[in-house]
Amino acid sequence: MNNSEERFLAVVFGQPDIKYYPYIWRKKDGGVVQRIEFSQEIQEILETLGEKPRRILNFRFGLEDGNCRTQREIGREYNVTGARIGQIIRRSLFRLRHPTRSRKLKDFIVPTPEERFKEKQRFLNLEAELKRKTESSLDDREDEKRLEVVLRHASDDYQQKYGLAVSPYNRIHNALRRMNMLRLSNLKKLPEQELKGMRNIGKQSLEVIKEALQ
């Protein structure tokens, strides 16, 4: 993997020793699943900042040729001081952390083994707890847990079906939480037309939710 790109992600997200997937599979409009290269994705995101910030970040982190330049060296390229280049870099990194850009980069970040283990253990414990309870005795919190279990299963199946590097579970769960729709019983009662009209629910998320409710 490219150390320059890992160093760049570590600075953007403030996480040391970050790792990334060199490519992921992402479902596009129309249902077509495409392979997205990280190097291509990162350049497309940098282009939204403008040509000058894109070139400066490429120079500073060596994203194109692996050669990281100092702020002073980049400043000579543009006939400005290294301090001025530093200002442009800080402003550009701030803009990259906005969710409209950072969420695309997050899809490529590899969870640590500890994070994967903790999440798997939590999920297995939750599933075992729900098996000991009957649906008729569910309270609000238990209803939320049951939704979490069926949604997790549907998301994992979807990830495996389309060869996605990252499960869509967290994105879907967060969208439902923002809409206060984390109870399985309430979600089952909701007409499909209303669900389609909900904000932040895309085609992929809707497909996973429908599978979870079956």
C-alpha cells in the first residue's frame, strides 16, 4: 500500500497508523456495481477543492509520485512563502473533513482487528440475549435490539452479495436513528411509500431495510 496515501488519511482523520483498502465495490445509480480505485476516488474528491489546492496537497503528501515536498519547496513553485502554502493546506484539509467529502474516503478505511473483534462480540452477545426472550415480552429497548440484529444480518448479506468492502449497516442505522425509527415494530407498520419518501434513505439502504423486515 502507498505510505503517502496512508499518511494523508491519517492527517485528514487524525488517526495514527491508519490503513485503507486499495479499492472497493460501490453500487451506482441504476443498480450497477462498480469497482472504485482509491487513487481515482481521492483525486476526484481533491478536484472539488479547486485545481490549486489539489496540486498543493498532491505535492505535500506525494499522492501522485510518492515524493512528499516541503511547504517551502511548494512555495517556490507558486512564488509564495511556505507559511502561505501551510495556510492553503490547513484550509483544504478542513474542507476535506466535511461529511460530503470525508464519508466517501471513510468507505476505504480498514477497521482495526480490535474494532472488528469488539463489534463481532457485541453483536453475538446481543443476538444470544434476544434468543432468550419472546417477542411478546419485548419492551422498547428490546425492540431496538431486535431491529439491530435483523438489520445487521441483512447488511452483511448485502455486503457479501455485492462484494462490498464495507457493510452498509452503520450508515443505515445512523439514518434511522436520525429519523427516530429504531423500533422494529414501528418500522414494520410503516407503508413502503412513506419509507421511500424518508430523508437520507437511498435505494441501497431501502433494499437492505426491506430485506431485514421480511
